[in-house]
Amino acid sequence: MGLRSDRKKISMDKDRIKNLPDKPGVYFLKNSKGKVIYIGKAKSLRNRISSYFQGSVETDQRKESMMRNVNDFEYFITATELEALILESNLIKKEKPRFNVILRDDKNYPSLRLDTGEKWPRLHVVRKMKRDGACYFGPYVPTGAMWETLSFIRKTFPLATCKRDLSKQSRPCLLYEMGRCIAPCAGFVKKEEYHDVVNEVKLFLRGKNRNLIKGLQKRMERASKDMAYEEATILRDRLKAIEKVIQKQRIVSPALPDIDVVGVARNGETVNIEILFFRNGMILGKKDFVMKTIMVDVNELLHTFLEQFYDKEILPPSEVIIPAEIPSKDVMESWLTEKRGKTVHILIPKKGKRYGLLRMATENAMASIGEYLLSLQRKDVILQDIKKRLNLKRLPVRIEAFDISNIHGSEAVGSMVTFEDNIPKKEWYRHFRIMTVEGIDDFAMIAEIVRRRYRRLLEENATMPDLIIVDGGKGHLNAAIKALSELKIARNIDIIGIAKEKEGFSDRVYIPGKSNPVILRPDSASTHLLQRVRDESHRFAITYHRKLRKKSMGLQRA
């Protein structure tokens, strides 16, 4: 059931809302400190923005929580709703507002690229698919399937794999001697013969196996008839290898076009969106996106997912299958069509083969979310042990750890790493160049980076960690506590210092208010987690320090 409450009065009059333009655009909701906490798009800015400030309207928990933080808004008019969608996507990616659903995955998935317009085409692994006339096969998720495919192609089809300039003749390499390449570099093959092999690779990657086998059989028979027995033997071996691989391929339906199928599963406030990639009637792979404390309806969640997922450097397929309607479906289709260069349809099937694929994606999503929650239970046991042994106020679900690195005070840097649910979240890692400390003063450096980190979080009204770890002993810990006290948050957050093994003892944990450290048991899973977090912060600091030193030394030599 929706919630109803009096909305916070914001510093604007009713005329401002009444005079909003009835045009498409992007709007920004801000907190009292001017920080953008939500970005949205609208077909009508007037209707959309005014809906947030109508106190009589029922809202869900997420929007109610957001509106308690809203103090002002801004907007940007666009010519069309499609322009608004593109701008919204770019701004969310840049600003990462607190109340927007954000996919914690900024990777582009690998594909295979084959440019048949070249004289001597070669297969390349790429992470950006472009509308450049080349053939792309993918995306491959997980990447292991791609490397297996590429390895098979290199063993079976003798295309060039080197980086040589093939327009210039040279001596063939060892791959020619091994039968892995027909050496266009040495002029041993005609362009037409080489492109026959290229076409075979295309047929294989597109799943056109019947045409591929038929063509190879004809070539083998022709070679045998012409008494080119060595060539016929090579073609026979290639046929056997291909037939063996075809038996393992997971072919769903050769008649279907390229399709991405999106399944959704929810367990409480945890949601898993799983996308299955079907290309040329085969399953290429899948990817799960698990999100916690999601309090939005499936329609809005699907819209946000499609917007952020296809904003990557990948070309959408001809069809995207989803389980429910989404807002502005026609606008989303137009955007995907523009990215692909060909028509893209978003479908919600109720029967037939496509509905069967949707059920498969949904069942897989449900199974994956079950495994995820089971793993969380195992992780929770470790976190409960840490909480009990160190007498923490809260379960340390989100941990932030700090370290510094310098040599005699030069190029001093600090690092912060974040773990959530026992997993490193590298997108939240941060580097710090020491700004206010001169010479060798590790305690002051720790204080500086802790102060800078949490002052910023306070300004942004962002989520605080459950536990702070400082790499060091009592002195480092006290310096960090002093910095937190200056920000008036020392009592709200658990903080510890971890000193490395010394004099035959295991690592020691220093806790505020206790004179003696806690000795960590070396065989404990909770000890291993704390050490892993501490060691990761040390590695991150060292890596950054070395990078700056190399850069500095390069400038000095110049």
C-alpha cells in the first residue's frame, strides 16, 4: 500500500510549478545542500514535476523517503522525449544520484569482429561494437565461451592471426608450418581462396552449420576428384572437428532472429534481472544483475535496466523480450533502433517460442537469486562473528579501509577501498593525494584522508559505512578518530586499526577505548576477511604511489 504524508515545504511558490513548461525534458531533484539526488525524464515536465509535490497523492516507500530529502528542483527542456531519454541516461551515469536505480556494472562485454571488406580479414576481440560495416558476433558472457570459440576457430580455420602488415610480403611464421595459417603474408594463397575460409568462419559463427558442412563436403569431393589428396584430408579433418563442436552447441531455434531475453525475479527487497543472449538461434551466454533494497515496481525497474544496459558500447539485437510493460516503450524502441541502425522491437510475449524463452530467463533468474541469498547467509555468519568478537555496534556489511604510502614523505598518497557483503566494490575505491601534510607524519596523513572522505559524504548526504578499518596501530587509529570527532560522527561509526603480525603474534586489532588489542585467530574466516580488506587498501595505495613516482621520475629525466 502506498504511503501518504505531508510533503516538506520547499523554497518555491505554487506559481513556479504552475508555470512549468508542458514540454519534454529532464528534471533534477535536489536536497538542501544543492546535491542532485534524483534525475528523471518526462514527456511533460509540468505534469511530472507537479506530481511530486501534490501532498494528497499516495506514493511508494522509496519515493516517500526521497521526497523527505527534496528541497528544490531544476529542469532542462529537450526537443523530443527521445532526446530526454538519452540525456537522462548520460546524466545518471555521470552523477550517480542516490535515489536512481544504478547498475553496478560498467563493463562492455567482448565480441568477435570480422571485417570482410579488408583484403585479408582477421578475427579481433573487441569490447565496442560499431556500425562500421564489419561483422560482429557476440556479446559473449561469460568471456570463457568466446575464448573457447576463438581457440577452436584458430585451430580449425587457417586465417591469419598475426599483427603483420599483410600488404607487404615476408617469410611465413611457425603457424604456417603447423597448418594454422595459409600465409597470405608470403603470397602462398589467392585472395579468393582466403575469402573462402573467411566465409566458412562467418557461417560457423552464425550457426549456419548445414550450409557450412555442405560447402566443405563439396570442396573435399572436388579436391579428391582432382587428386589433391592433402587438401582433401585437411578438409575432412576440418569437417570432423566442426561436427563434433556442433553436437555441443545449445541451439534453441535457428528460425529466431537475434534476441535478448530479460527475466526478473524478486525475493523481498532483493531483485535479480537476468539477461540471456540468443544469437543465430544459439545461447551465447547470460548475465545477472542483483540489486538490494529495491522498492520500485517492475515496470520502472525494467525501463531503467534497458536504458542503462544498452547505453554501453554494444549493438542491440533485433528483438528484446521483457516480462512486463515499461513506460514510454515506443521511445525506448526508437532509441534502440537508432543505436542499432536497424529496427528493434521490444516484445512482451504471451505464448509461443518467445514466451518459452522468457520463462527460461525467469526461471534462471529465480534460481540465481536463490543462490545469491544462500551465499549471503554464509557471508552473514562471518560478519556476525566479526561483530561479536570486536563488540561492534552494527553488522559490518559495508566496510571502508584506509592506508597511506610514501617514501620519506615524497609523493605521499592515501587510499580507500570498499567491501560490501564481503565483496570488493572497485567502483567505490578512491585515491587521495596528500595536500596538507609536509614531511613524514603518517598519523596526520591518515587524519587528512579520513577527514576528506567523510566530510564529502556528509555534504552529499551519502551512505556511511558500517565499519572503518585503518591500516596501523593505536596512533593511526587515534588520528582517524580525531578526524571523525571533528566531523561529529565518531560515535556513529565503528572504527578499528589493524596492525600487522609482530613478535610471533598474529595481526592485532585495536579498538577505541580498549588498551589491549584483540589478537586475530589465523585460522578464522572472519580474520581472513579483515586481512583481505586491509591488504587490499595497502595494495591500492602502493599501486597509486608507484604510478605517481614513475610519472615524476619521467618528468625529471625530461
